[in-house]
Amino acid sequence: MKALRYGNQKLSVTDVPEPHVDGEAVVRVTLSGICNTDLEIARGYAGFEGTIGHEFVGVIESVSEARPSGRAQFQKEPSLTVGLLTPGQRVVGEINAGCGRCDLCHAGDSRHCATRTVLGIVGRDGAHAEFLKLPLANLLLVPDEISDERAVFTEPLAAACGILERTSITKDTSVAVVGDGKLGLLCAQVLATTGAQVVLVGKHDGKLQIATRRGIETITANQAQSRANLFDVTVEASGSATGFALALDLVRPRGVLVLKSTFHGATEMDAARIVIDEISVVGSRCGRFAPALELLKMGAVDVESLISEELRLTAGLRAMKRASEPGVLKVLLRP
């Protein structure tokens, strides 16, 4: 099969063997999305080598007869339970695959299992391929109402939903999201569903208009300077050191700064400011897929406007280059 892989400090589209069941499920990928993390891996982030990609929608090709022992790795809605999954069903997949034996996995959450693998990021070949392999417990059914083009956003949308697991946000909370890229736009839309007063800070008129159409206030970084120390919660989703500094400037004393970006390289931090203003710094990585699928089913978020281009998997190198260009949002790959 064809796969987009990183190794020996270079990207390539190459032929590799198809995955075998081996106690897990094999999924035929119908669509995958290039993420900023993919671009960072190609720059050396996480030291990963193999097939990249972790955003996907696909169809179950084959399933092992063996069922996962103990409790499922993820708590799911009854309609999404393991027992209902069979070949031919359309699915998305949680990207963290735990050991299945530790306390975290037995509690139904393998996202911080010490020996987990992560699809296309840590120790497990990813989604920019014709087929991938994941534990059956990681897969969730995609409702018929959700198209492939929307379902492929489940993972990044779940990451945006993950903010709500890490800090309390209500209709009385003022929130600034810094960064008008794919992640920032998704975070702003998800947080707006709580009724919170959300402001998206960015610099690209076309991207900001996506949020404006959803009724979200948008401002530029220069305009944001006049609102320093005013927000209860700020979310850094720009993936840049300047975005981190701005998010820190905007949060009020005793407010919460949520870090969403992962990127290769060090970031300077004004630790004195964090201590003096008693700011809580919260990391937020992966979120649950079920809430994201529900938002997609309800049409509560606009993801179609985030699609810049779709290319064939065989054009993976061109797609990665395209995804790295300024102003480009989501680039999709179709095997």
C-alpha cells in the first residue's frame, strides 16, 4: 500500500506492507487531514519515524475475533460501544492506544498511559496511508448525517473540546483564543457553544471571517493590546512564541492560560509574571471523540470553511508543502 512516511530526515510516499489484524482492527482510510503536528514531525518534533497522520475517517476492513480484555480504553456512548463494530462500518479513531493493563487504561482513559502508542506520532504508523491499524476499543461509529469531509475533523475538534475538560468555562467567562489557524478556529467555535464571551485574535481577514460568520468577535493582535489583563481564560493556539506571549498578556490576574499548541523548539516563559499574577497554566492535548461527533452531527461548528484543498495520497509531498504555506488551512488526502 502507499503511505506518506518520515524517516532519515526526509518525507516520502512509498510502498509498505498492509497492516495485519494482530488483535486490533484494520481500517481502510477514506480521507485524512494534514495537521500542524504532521508538519512539526517533518521538522523533527517527537523524534517519530514512520507513517505520519492522525486525523482520519475510514471503513473497518477487518477485525480480530479477540476482544480487548478488561474495560474499554475509552468511555463511550452506548451507541458507540465495541460490540457493535463490524467490517464495513464507517469509523473515526481515538489516537492514543494504551497498554490495556495499567490503572489509567482500566479506568477507561489511555491518553496518559505511560506505555501508550499514538497514531502517527509515537510508536505507531499513522493515517496518511491506504490502511491503518488501531485497537477496536479506539474506534467510534460515524453517524450517517456526518459526511467524510466533516468526519475527518473529529480529532482536531475533539482536541478543541478537550479544553472544557481542563478548565471551567460558562456563559459568564470571558475567553480570548490566540491564533486564527485551524485549531484556533475550532477552539473558538467550541468555546462559543458554552455561551461564553469568546474573542478570536488573529491576523488573516479571510480566516477571521469564518469566526465572524459564527457570531464570534474577532480582533487583530494590535487591537488586542488594549485588552491586556482582561480575560478570565486565554487559549494559545497559534503555535508561536509571540502567540504565547500575547495570550499571557491578555489573561487577568488569577486567570487561566490554556496551551494547545505543540511545536518543535523552545519557548521563553515569563515565570515571574505567572507567579506574581497567580496565573494557572494548563496544558490541553487530546479530547474525547464522542462530544466532537455530537457537535458535527448537530451542525454546531463550521468545518467545511476550513478546507483549503484535497489531494491524492500519491501527491503527499506536494500536499505537505501546500499545508505549510501561509494562509492555508486544512489540506486533505484521499488514498
